[in-house]
Amino acid sequence: QLQLQQSGPGLVKPSETLSLTCTVSGGSISNSNYYWGWIRQPPGKGLEWIATIYYTGSTYYKPSLKSRVTISVDTSKNQFSLRLNSVTAADTAVYYCARQGRIGARPGVSVDYWGQGTLVTVSS
Amino acid sequence: QSALTQPRSVSGSPGQSVTISCTGTNSDIGGYNFVSWYQQHPDKAPKLMIYDVTKRPSGVPDRFSGSKSGNMASLTISGLQAEDEADYYCCSYADNYTFWVFGGGTKLTVL
């Protein structure tokens, strides 16, 4: 059974960098049928896609966040990571890592496995 | 402001059917047959209920069905059950710049 385990701090100071890692177990992150992404959900609000990566290193970013976001993959550790810099209170959210399907040579919008979610609070 | 528009809330009695709409544009729903629907219970991760407009993942009851017409997608839940009470989110593949857009979510109340 595939599992996605998230790790990273739950509290980040304003203007600093949010860093989260998602470790995949029970399957390979190098499986060519899937992409790996991050989605967030501010308290009481809806879902927002942030970024997606393929095991080869190809990346896809939400345009409005692209200047602040970096997604990376480490196939040797079966992990992928998210960095969001210059955070503000508006970045406070539950962050999920996810396995996405594919649409041809692009990431799809169906997620069949999710991480447990990490509440990241931006506060001094 | 979400890219896709959903009603904030819908309700129905046990055994009834409800339909949740999701309205987009030619650049997302209208342009591609890649609409997904997620169910989310409080403090839980979302669960995929429908993908590729009409397909159900293994284990999802056939009471859940999806459709699309033009720029609008719909999720219909028939034979409502108490455990269907949750938030539902639609999403769609968009163009090669935007990739993935979500609706704002619909709260389903089972009366």
C-alpha cells in the first residue's frame, strides 16, 4: 500500500522559508505513470494547487506562486520537497503532498494518494 | 476567488438525489475532458470520487456520477446517505500555463 509521509515544521516566521518533505513508501517515486504534487488549504477555505514534479525533474508551478516556490525530487530517497519563500500570514494553510495521474506528457488532476497534511502557521 | 464556480451549499434528505454544479470557461472545463471531483470530510484529506469527467475510482459507490456540458461539470449523488455529508470540490485541467484549477467547494448537508 502506497503511503506518503510528510515532514517539516508547523510554524514559520514571516518573510522566512517554508520547507516540507514528502517521503513515498510502498512504491517508487520513479514510476513513469505518476506525477507528485503539493496542494494547500487555508483554514476554512478551499483547495489550491501549488506545484508538481515528475521524477525526471520536470516542474510545473501555479503561475501566481511561481516566483516564490521551488519543488524538487530526490529519487534516491524516494522523496520530493517544497520550498516557499518570503511567507506571509496568507500562506498559513494545511499543506498536502499528493500523487497525481498523468494526461499524456503533462500532470493530471486526479490524486489517488494524499499525505496526512501539515498545518503550517506563519507567525512571529 | 476560485477559478471554477460552485454553489456554496446544497442539501438533500436521505434517499434523495442532489447535483452539484461547477462552472468554468473554455480554457478549463470546456476545453478538456479532465474534470475531477473530491469529497472532503472535516479534518481529513480529500478523496477522489470522479475523474476524467465520468469515471469512478475503484471503491467509490455508483451512487456518485459525473457529467459535463459545455463549460459546466456536474456531480450527482443519488440515494443520499448520512455519510455523504461533506465538502465537495471540483477541479479541471487547464491550459499549459495554468495546469490545474479548483472550485471553491460545496458543502453538502444531509437533512
